[in-house]
Amino acid sequence: MYDKKWEINLTNIENGVFRSMNGNADEMIAIGRVIKAGFPCSRVDVTNAKYDAIVDIGGAKKLLRIQIKGTGGKSIDFTGGGRSGKQINRESPSRVYKYTNKDCDLIIGIDTYNGDCYIIPIDDILSFGNSKSLSQLQQYRENWQSLIDMAKEVGTLKEPLTNINE
């Protein structure tokens, strides 16, 4: 989007608490970006769901499930089920899993420092590892056209969208 980074945690909230708050903020910002792109989108408020939002890609009786992954680093993680913090029992078996098309239809990675979105169809991550660097995901950065293409694939768009690049 632009080079200036957003200010983060100016009030110095404890790291673990802020991490959770920041994750929620990333989800809300990503949903807002989907809406600004012209797609009705809603947050899913089910704690253990494997997706964070749903999006209507063109008015048909088809909603896409979106997993939103915030990143403050140089990569996007494609796994779920991981937990961290002092309260976690390190001796328990790992529940980490890589997302598949059984879990969601696309992943939106969001840069927590500037709001850039990476719109990645879930089938594309099948050939990726558990994470991928942002530098290797540039074709997905701000690629809102992919949502339009998904809508065309399921036959939901009746008229062509002409103002996508405006």
C-alpha cells in the first residue's frame, strides 16, 4: 500500500495480551479491506472454527471461507492449532496442522504494519511448506482480481467488473 508503518502498541500493553489484541485487529482490518474491495464479508465469531470470515463473491448461494493470517515478520504461516504463552503445557502433543480446502477456501495474509493483503487461494498453498516468505508471495499481494476470478469460476457474476483497477 505505502511505505509508512503503522504505530503499534503505543500503550505498552503486555506482549501476550497485545499479541491477541493485534491478531483480532488484523482480522478486522482484513475484513474491512475485503469490504472496501466490493465484496460483502462478515467475521465468524466461533472460537474453534478453521476460518475467520465468510465472503459473498457475487450473489450466488456460495460463500467462501477465509482464514486470516496476520504477519509482523517476513513470512505468512499456513498452519493452525498452535498456541503459545506461559499457560500452555509444553508436554502436551502438538495440535498444529496445515490448512487445506477442507478448512477454508482462501487465506488472506495481512501485514500488521501497513495493512497490505495477500489473497491466496487455498489450493495454491498445497505446494508450499508450512510458511512462505512475503518476497515469494508478491503475485498475491493486493490481488483482489483473484476474488473476481473465483466468482467467475462458480458462475456467480452476471456482468463483468470493469472498475477493478480504478
